[in-house]
Amino acid sequence: MGNLLAGKKGIISGALNSESIAWKVAERCVEEGAQIVLTNAPVAMRMGEINGLAEKCNAPVIGADATSLEDLEQLFTKSMEHFGGKFDFALHSIGMSVNVRKGKAYTDLNYDWMQKTYDVSAISFHKMMQTMWKLDAINDWGSVVGLSYIAAQRVFPDYSEMAESKALLESIARSFGYHYGTAKKVRVNTISQSPTMTTAGQGIKGFMDFFNYADKMSPLGNASAEGCANYCVMLFSDLSRFVTMQNLYHDGGFSSMGMSPALIEQ
Ligand SMILES: NC(=O)c1ccc[n+]([C@@H]2O[C@H](COP(=O)([O-])OP(=O)(O)OC[C@H]3O[C@@H](n4cnc5c(N)ncnc54)[C@H](O)[C@@H]3O)[C@@H](O)[C@H]2O)c1
């Protein structure tokens, strides 16, 4: 389409299938001229769908469990070998709640599972950045993006422990954003995305209800995965060089709403 990312190189995590937000981000980045490396957990890669995306994007797939420092070190080292040097951007598009998956109520959480949820959904963001930092893997003026949800600020009961995961993710973006900014001019942001029909999204109980509710509540309607991919492209591009340490709502206006006459009518 364009060349907003011409000459740029980046890592895209989290493309599980064609519904995944990361899938759309990968496609859009390549359309805008970027070279990418795809990564996902080995267990997700075994499902095989990512290979079709890899072919389309002319990108290697390097497996990495984002909770494993060893895997991450290998991912970024191999990526730099592939690119012939450092890269410019990275997307963290990873989330999973063990308690939600196993149907545990928020008032009856298993704390070992909760730790695992935090590790996969939030601490992995820190682990990715710390590993890239130690390897000096990102070029100056690079950009790192994580994907969040408004349950970090407001209560969505069925989102359970993922709410705390997202609060932690957003905090890590601010804290690491300070260090990466002062040392390397690298910016770090999270995008707070509308409910989106993906495997992770639909794993939340009552997802369709709050998808429809948010769609009605938002003046622009829910933001799509494709829209989110466009926003990621903008954040990876040089057009957003001074945006950092922000949680950026990409939600059709949902986060600013108090009440909606359309919903009251219903
Ligand atoms: N779908 C929504 O409604 C919605 C809304 C706001 C934010 N988000 C966030 O967007 C991000 C992407 O989710 P999605 O909706 O595209 O769903 P998705 O299920 O397509 O993607 C989640 C990805 O996380 C990966 N993953 C899980 N454990 C991992 C691990 N240990 N190491 C590496 N990767 C691992 C999965 O393999 C999968 O590719 C998540 O952070 C999610 O919380 C989603």
C-alpha cells in the first residue's frame, strides 16, 4: 500500500490464526514496506497456521515461549542474524489467563495459575524488553508496542485476573519507556483495544455480550483488528517519534463515554 515502514525491521509476536490482531499487524507492516520476523509459543506454532502468514509475509518464524528468557535470547539473536543487524520495532501481542481458561471464579482464584497468567500476559513484556536491552537489539528511535484492554482501569467482572495483568502491562510500558527513552530514544506504548473477535477474546465468558455492549456504547463502534493494525503501523513509523510511555485508547471512543442513549433505548 504505502511505504510508512520502508527500510524498517521488526518482530511480531502472537499471530495464532487469521483472526489474531498480530496477524493483521504483520500483514500491514509488510504492506508498508517492513521486513518482519514472526514468533509464537512452540505449542501455538504446532497448529501450523502461522506458516501461511510467514509465506505471505516472506518472514521466518522463530518459536519462543515469551516467559522463557532463554527462548527470548535465542529469538532476538536469530532475528538479528536474519536481519543482518538490529531491528526497529517489536509487538507484544500475548495474553492468556489460566484461571479464566479453567473456569475459576475471581473470588476463588488459584494463585499458582494467577502467577502464570501474569508471567505470560504481562511480565513477558518486561522479559522481551530486558532481553532486547541486554542484546542492544533495537535501533535508536525504535518503537515497542503492547496490547491492552480497558479492564486495567474499569471493572469488567468476567475479565477476571486479566484486569490486573493489563494494569501491570501498562505500568511496565511506562517504567521501561523511561529507561529505553533516556538511553536509546526507543519509545514504549500500549494500545488499549476494543473487544475483538479473536481466540483470546472469545475465551472470556459473555464475550459476545460485552462486544455488542461496547459496540453500542462507542460513538464510532468497536475498533476492528485491521484498525488496530493501522494504529500499530503508525506507532512503528517515524510519524510517532515523540509518543512514549502512553496507554493509547483505540476503542471508537468507548473510554470517554458515560452513558449512551442508544443503549438506554435497548
Ligand atoms: N481480543 C480482544 O478482545 C482484545 C482486546 C484488547 C486487547 N487484546 C490483547 O491483544 C493481544 C492479542 O490477543 P488476540 O485477541 O489477538 O488473541 P490471540 O488468541 O489470537 O493471540 C494471543 C496470542 O498469545 C500467544 N501466547 C500465549 N501464551 C504465549 C507464550 N507463553 N509465549 C508466546 N506467545 C504466547 C498465543 O499463542 C496467541 O498467538 C493480547 O494481549 C490480548 O489480551 C485483545
